[in-house]
Amino acid sequence: MAKQFTLLKEGDRFFYSHGGDVVADPLNDAQVDALMSRRMSDMICDNTYAKMTREDALLAQSPEMCCITEHRKLDLTLFAGPTPTPPAPKGEGKGKGKGKGKGNGSSEESDEESTP
């Protein structure tokens, strides 16, 4: 299983730890440190309604921990910044289409009915 995770990570050219030339906007050191300090149990606590889990989520013999008081929360303020503006969809507003979605096909303006 470890080999599969390694291959997935190495094959993902945008994986956060690759940084530098590969990723357009790499994470800074504080962001990487915050991510690397997390455990699987922290993510389980953050993303489920579990009240208890194992400290090492993959070991059955690991001591239990309380999700409410003991898990390491991710400081999301480290990742706050300006929200990028998504690019406009290609071809929007061009062509002879009658728009998106379902409708009855009627419109006030139509290419067929227009006269110069």
C-alpha cells in the first residue's frame, strides 16, 4: 500500500511538496510545516463526526484520542489570500447557439428572424 501512495504522490505534478518549477504557486515553509505536522487521525477528526479515534489511525494498538480536545487543527489562516478569478469559459457569448439549459426554444431575438 505504501508503494501505491508513493507512486500517486510522485505522479502528481501539482503535489504540494514538489514546489518550485513544477507548481506555479508553491506553498511557503509555514504552510508546508502546518500540513506535515498533521496526522491521519487529525483528518479523521476534522472530516467526520467521530468523537474518538486512534492517535495513529492505522494501528489498532495505538492509544485512543479525543477528537474534541486532542487533535491538531489546521490553521487555515496560513492559506488565506486573494481569491483567484477563474478564467471565462471558452466560447461564451459566441456562436449561433440559443443559450445554455433547457427551454422552449423561443426567444425575443433569433438569428433566423433578424432582418438588416
